[in-house]
Amino acid sequence: MVMSACAAMSVANVYYAQPLLDTIRADLGISVAGAGGIVTATQLGCALALCLVVPLGDLWNRVRLLLVQLALLLLTLLFIVWVASPTLLLLGMAAAGLFGTAMTQGLIAYSATLAAPERRGRVVGTVQGGVVVGLLLARVLAGCISDLAGWRAVYLASAGATLTMLLLLARLLPPRPARRMELSYPMLLHSMWLLLRRERGLQIRGMLALLMFAILGIFWSAMALPLSAEPFGYSHTAIGAFGLVGLVGALAAAKAGRWTDLGLGQRTSAAALLCMLFAWPLLAWMEHGLWALIVGIILLDMGGQAIHVVNQGMIFREATTAHSRLVACYMLFYSLGSGLGAIAATSVYACLGWQGVCGLGFGVSMLAVLFWWATLERMPETAAAQLAG
């Protein structure tokens, strides 16, 4: 449970900025179109973590690696509190994404190492549940703290939580020696490139993940802009609270993994993608009724979580010595999609407003449906077995 809570606090650093974009850009003199770069920088840090840091868990002592990452995350958060220029802010956000993601993925991997084989699924599921809670509550906490003490206080509070994590994990984590591998670090990184180049299933489901996270990035990065303006004029607390609505969708998508095990992964993918597609006409209607926004968020998050679960179920179903590298490769698509969605959303909003953002989201959702249809025969339900070698 401690590791689950720490995973929640670590991953939250990747999402704090989303409901605060309007306030941050106004404080530092960033244009509306350039505000999405804050999220994009964070996602770039996530991608670097997945490429360069997460694989180190197979070579180094995991406890020492986690504690070093926590110390660096603490320094990064204090740096963000201090920054006074857009350039330094982007550097700080990239570092927060790097160390926050490395911590989150490292905790998940270490929980699997610590757990007995008969309890491994339950333990890893508990830590992964902390990740979901952290990313959903991050927007709410960011909004509440920002309304009370400003956006910098959000990262100061996170620095305090990170210090608490550092002290707890240093005391509680039992040491485990690193699992020695015959691969050197350069060879380990090169093997990830080979997986990306050779594994058809990883490529297809990874591209679906890229499009899906781009869709979510488009919505969550741009949502704060119209809701903080007239006719809504919502506070950051109210805007962040809409993140809790997504919890309904996340819970509804919990059965997606079971359906994948039953051989219904492609059908579940189709239903999830259609949910995301039909969410956008509702979101475009939100000025005429708050119910449209709420239902749209539920459909978006339900579809997104379901696709995420199915992707992992189809790619990582079988045990393999490359499992951690497959996870890192797959999550690279997530970082790229989220970053592209964020920068595209704020750029479109600056030119075309909220309706333009909804048009962009609908277009990317339609592209995802068409991509799924075009690759349906190339990724059968049993394709995961081909990746085990």
C-alpha cells in the first residue's frame, strides 16, 4: 500500500500542470498557443525516462535507483517553484516528467520483484491502481491548491510529498540485488530499438495507444481554457474536479482485461474507439449543458482506459525476458501521443476556439477507428503469443 501511494504521488507530477495552464502562461508571459508546450515538455521527459532510465532497473540495485530518482525529483520540484522564465519552466517540466515517470515505472517493476508468485498479480494490480488514482486526483489537487495559494504552491506541496516518500521508502523497502544480465547498457537500449522495429503487434497496438493518448491530451490540455473563461468562469478547483468524473469511466473499463483474456480484445477495442469518437459531439455541445461535458468525459476516459488495458493484454499476455523493455517501448507511444495532442490542442484553440478543438479531437478519433479497421487482420487475438519469443 505504501508503494501504491508513492506511485500515485509520483505519477501526479506528470499531470499537475494540465488544469493550471492558463494561470502558468499568464504568470510567465506564455502565449495561448504556446501553453501546450508545458505539457509537451513533460511528456518529452516521460519519453526520455522510458528510453534511458527505466531499463536501468535490470542492471542496477533497484532500491538505490529509486532513492536517487526521488532525490532528483525533489530537487526538480523545488526548481519549478523557483523558475521565473518560460525556458527554465520547460526544462523543469521535462525533468519532472523524467523522474516522475521513472519512479512510477520503477515502483511497479519492483513490486513484482518483491511479491510472491502466487500474489504477484494482486500486488502489481494494487500499485497500478495507485497510478490510476494519482493521475485522476492530480488535476483536483492542483486546482484546489492553486486557488488557495497559487500554482507554485502545487509543486511546493509535491516537493513535501516527495521528501516524505524518500524517507518512507529508504526505511521500508527491503534490499534486493540487481538481476544480472549479460547485456550491457548500450546493448539493452539497442534491444529496445529492435523490438520496436520487428514486433508487428507492438507497432500496431502502440500506434493505437499513440492516437488514443493524443485524443486524451487534446481534451485535458485544452479543457481549462474555455472553462476558466466566460460564460463559465470556473475556478481551478472546479476545473480540476472534472478529473473525478473520469474515475467513472476508468472503473467501467475494468472488465476490458477480462474480455481480452476471453478473446474479445478486438471487439472491445472497436467499442472503446467508438466511445471516444461519439464523445466529441457531446463535448462540443457543453456550452448548452453541463451534462454534455460530464457524459463526454466519461465516454473519453472509459474508451481510453479500455484501449490501454486491451493493448497491454494483447502485447504482454505471455511471459518473456523482454517484458520490461516491451513495457517501456509501449509507453513511448503514450508519451509521444500525449505531447502531440497537447501542443496541437492549444494551437488550434488559439485560432479556432473550443469548437476547433472538438473538431480536432473528432478527426483524430476517426483516424484511430480507421487505423484499427485497416490493421484488424494483421493483429489477431492470438498475436500476443508471437511476441513471447
